[in-house]
Amino acid sequence: MPVPAASPFRSLPAGLFVLACALSISGAKGHSQDGTITYLDPQEHTNLYPPAGGFYPNGGILSQITDRLTWQDPQTLEIRPWLATDWSMNEDDTEYTFHIRPGVTFSDGSPLDARAVALNYQTYGKGNPALHFPVSEAISNFDRAEVIDPLTVRFHFTQPAPGFLQATSVLGSGIVSSGTLHHSFDELGTATNIIGSGPFIVSADIPGKEVVLSARKDYIWGPENRPARAKMDQIKILVVPEDSIRVGALLAGQADIIRQVEAYDEEQIRHAGYSLHAPSTRGVNTGIAFRPDNPLVADIRVRKALLHGTDRQEIVSVLYSENYPLARSVLSSKAAGFVDLSEKLKFDPGLAGQLLDSAGWKRGEDGLRYKNGHPLRLGIHISLPHPQDKTMLELVAQQWRRLGVELDIMSGSAAGVLLDNLDPQRTPLTVSEVGRADPDVLKSEFFPRNRDALLQKGGQSSKVQHFQDETLNAMLLDIASQTDRAERLKQVVAVQEYLIDKAYDIPLFEEPQVYASSPRLTGLGFEAVGRPVFQNVELNRP
């Protein structure tokens, strides 16, 4: 059985480690600076167009600089007022009317009124090809936005949109100024180009290194749990890819909060008296999704063999902590409509071997399986945002090798990985996961015009030749348009069962976002799928 690699932090003498921190974190003094919080993220942000906020480094910034029409309580998941004081919808959920809080302004002084809100949603709901803005995956069936009066906006939908109210609470629906949306998509990679109405503004962006957020002194329109000005003057976000340096900087007093604490570092952080936070992402669990357009995995028997040949419990036990529960379905156990499908996900290598035999894949002298002289060899790219992804895939590869299946684990430049992941012949498998506290998350992950994890014809990739599952697509569209809550949740259950019965996905674990913070820090919050909220953060000075 493999063991997780030792934390690099443990191998460095304390003095050398602190020196490494000092060299790697240029000029950061953490909480020794009055009014400043130092937050370390392993990755730099890519683009701050709000619908791109699903990537956690993007969301970590957008969470501080934009407000939304509504706020989703992370404990109860109830939708509450924020920029909208109240709202109503018609009987079939094809019209939503929102009344906007008076007196709200963007950080450039322009008013946040019905016209600004309408432009935001018109862009998110329909996209803007001229400026390369894609449609938001959180918004389904959008038709148009209508300004009723200066503080009232109405949204029209081509079909019922029961998930829209929750969609107004997600980071992907953060409201930005009209000027922001006159930039092109690429220009929104520069954080200083984003003008929101949130409690912080972007005061500096050094690409790949640092983003500095400064508190708005006039902010008074937050949701009920944080209505007033931020308690700290400044948040310094530093990009620190090395796990050991993030952990060491925190323990050495050079950082106040860090993101993506690996499971093998959790114990030492607790032992040192620091706080761990592991908010759930509440959506599609981390798993391995198949691309059935590739002939090697087009046969359901092969997909089922790999599902039953994956020892998911070993993966969780060896690599992760109690913060990573074993997946019992495609959806998180904290998601609405979750159904426990553990019986269909059992590890059974004997059954896996029988399925591969029946599919015509016979073992050769080298132990690998062959068919028509070709080996059963599959490729998958490492997904850097996911915890210990390379090590996890290496363990899966060991398990599959015992079945006679070769798994090639690939890496490369961001552009190369993106292109490969759109080609099912290159990548018949992909690591899948998405967070959202609404049943529409299933559509976000698997529908062809959204993330298209399975790569269907007519979806995100022009390289797909044949595969299309109209039954699945119809079920996903029904979730997005079913107004009866009970019937909608029944369809959520049906989709989970369908995905597993078709062996389109191997759910592995429920992925949290794991943070650690100084024992002097209080008030750290998280929105419903685990992005940090810094508005109420304070440091208790020694």
C-alpha cells in the first residue's frame, strides 16, 4: 500500500524554513502590520469576470469586492436579502422581480441601480460574444432583463427557472460596474479593472505574486450578518505555491490565513494551536468522469469495471483526513436531493475482472489487458486545484494496474492541458468536481453547454464525433426548469442513479476547502461553498 509523501515542511530545520518563508514572501509581515491581514493562496487568480468565480483563487477575491442581489445562509442555505430588499416571482418561475436597496454605489462612485443590475444579468445570462464573455453556468433559460424603474428590475425566462433565486446569491452573480463590463474578458484578468460594490476594493495587482485589497470606508450595505465596514484596513493576498512554505509562514507568524492545507499537514497545525476550517463545497463530489466518445471507454462494461476496480476507501484512508468523507453518490451528502448509492459503488475487483473479460480485454504476458493487439491504456491530466491530485491519481493507477489497465498521468502547460481536456482521444478521463448549493449543480457539471464533463457532441469540444446522451440531457434540463420542489428533487435522485448506472463517473470523496488561521484571528467566515469572507475578520493583538 502506498503512503502519502511526507510534508516537505517536516524535512526543513526551523531556521532554514523561516528563512525560506522570508525569501518567498516578499516583504510580508503578516499580523505585525496594524490593520493588515496576510492571506496565502497556492494559485494565482486567472479572471475576475464574476461567472469565472468557480475557480477558488478567483472566488477568493470576488467574495471581497462584489455584492450579490441575495445572500445564502451557509448553515441553513436559506436565501436572504442583500442588494435586493425583496423580490417576487410569477407562478411558473418565468419572471422574477427584484427591488434594489437605495443608496448603494460602486467603488468608483457610480450608482448601483436597476440599470446596472440589468446590464450585469443580461451579460451573465446571454453572454457577450464581441467581448468574449461566456454565459454563466448558474443561470438557465434566461431571456432578458427589464428595467421597471430606477430601483426595480425584472428578469424574464424562456422556460421556468426555479434555480434562479439561488443563482442570484452565488459569486458568479456578483454585481460589477457598467464600466467593468465594457472591458473585454481578457482585460478582467487584471484585478484592478474590476469595480464592484463590495466591502473591499483592489488597490494593487502584481501578476502571479500579490493582490492587495483595501477596505471601503463608506460600506454600509452588507447582508444581515455583516452590514458594516470591514474591520481590517487591508487584505494582502500572496501567491505561494509551495505547501510547506504556506504552512511554515503561518506557524512562524508571517501569515494569518492560508488556503489548501493538505491532509498530512492538518495534525501539526492543530498541535500548534492553530485553527483549521474545512467548509464543504456542497456540490458534485471529486471523482473521475469518463468521455465515452473515446472507443476505449465507450463500452459500459469497461467503465463499470473501472468503477468497481477503484478502491475508494483506500484512497480516502491513505491520503486524506476526516475532512474528506468517502463519496456515497455523485452529489455531496450535504446537497439537496442527495441519495446514498454506496451499494452501487462497491469495490469488487473480481467483478471488475469479469467485466473486462466479457468486453474482450484479455491479459497479456506482461499483465496488461489487450484487445485486437492494443493495450487498455488511458490518459488523464493532473488537476492542480484539487488536493493531492497527482498522488491520488498515482494510487488509482496502482489499483487499475492490478486489473491490467494502464493509467497515464499527464501534466503540462495550462494551455496544453485545456486543449487536451477538450479531446476525448487524448483524455478519455478527467477529474470532475464543482461546488454549488443548488440542484442545478448537476446541470453545471454534465450538461453539454455548461462544463460538459463527459464531452458530448454539440458541447464544448469540436473534437467529439459520436457521443451524446439525450436522456441525460433531458433530465438535466428538467432539473433546471421543474417548479415543483418535490418533483425537482426526485429528478435529482434519478440523475445521480443514472450517472452511476451508466458508470459515467467514479465518485471518490466529498471535497472541502481546507484553510488554517492564526489563533489570534477571529471573524473568518465562508460563503455557502467555501470561499472565504474577510469582512468581519479581526486580529487580537498580543
